[in-house]
Amino acid sequence: MIEAKALSVSFGSTMALRDVSLSVEAGESVAVMGRSGSGKSTLLHCLAGLVRPDQGEVWFDDRRLDSASEKTRSDERLRHMGLVFQFGYLVPELTLAENVALPLLVTGTSRRAAQQRAMELLERLEASDVADRRPSEVSGGQMQRAAVARALAHRPRVVFADEPTGALDSANGQLVLEAMIAAARDDQAAVVVVTHEARLASYCDREIVLVDGVIE
């Protein structure tokens, strides 16, 4: 589904990744662990086409991603990838349900079908009771559940999550991660999760550990 081949990335004199290779199959969940500054987020951003590696290749669904144009990489993310970040980044003027439906509407899904899919996901993530509220009117846990639902709305081929539970308490963090992996697995999507919490990483099929930009 997604494959990195000998990735190296530097920021100035700092090497963020050194000759890193990784492959993730459809329906598989992988936790990327390591200390702050170990290269976890840089690896995820390369896999999602947000950062071009200095060396190496990234392949997504048998298509080379790292050398593609910015428009092509953006289209791949819009149509085939779901991204979840630590603080959700919901549109503040929209309700939670409207935020979840947004990627479907952008890609041409009817409003009725988009709203139905949004409500299905919010119910699964135990946030349907606040579907008509805006982000400023709900808790951090509820916002993050909506962010996960938005990432899953268009049934992506792969979901990338960068510290998706970092701003949540342990109970909410567990619920969000379990629901995200289960929903993605139902659609045979690959999942790559960056986390520093071993307890949460244990929900994934396997773990890799980065130390100073190298897989340990």
C-alpha cells in the first residue's frame, strides 16, 4: 500500500532521517515510536507527501509519490489519504458534522450522502450527540473524535495520524485510537500512527522505533 525506500532527510546540519525503509500493507496498522526529535513526524510527513525526502523514494499504491508534482500529491491526499493531527484543526465556523462531511463535499459527494456518512462516523466515535455544535462548544476529546471521523469520511486507502491522542486523557485517547483503527480496518485501509505512548502503540499490529532518524 505504502512504501518508503532508503529515505534521508536533513534540516540544515541536522539529519532527521537516515536511510529509512518501511512498508505498510492494506489493512495493517503500524505505530511509529521514538523520543522527541527522533524523526517520527518527518517520516510520516514523507509518507503522506507533505515533505520531499533529500534521498530515497516513497511509493503509494504502486505510484511514486515523492517525485510527483505538488498538485498530484495534494490530490492523492484529498482522495486517498486521511490525516489526523494532535489538535484536530477543525474549521471553527462549521459544526462537527459539517467538518466531517467537508472532504466528501469537496470531492463531489452529494450533500445528503455526505451528511449521512458524517453522522454514521460520529455515532461510531461516540460524538453524535454534539454533531450540531461548533468546535469551540465541545471538549477536546469530542473535537478529536470529529477529526478522526473527518479523516475516515472518504474511506481513504491509508490513514496517517501524528500524535492523535497527545492532547487527550487516557480514556479518550484509547477510545479514539481503537475506533480509528477499527474503522480503517473495516475499509482495509492502512494506518500509520506516530505516538510516544507504548500502551496506545500496543493496539497496532506492529511497532517500529526510531532513534536519531534510524529504525532501531
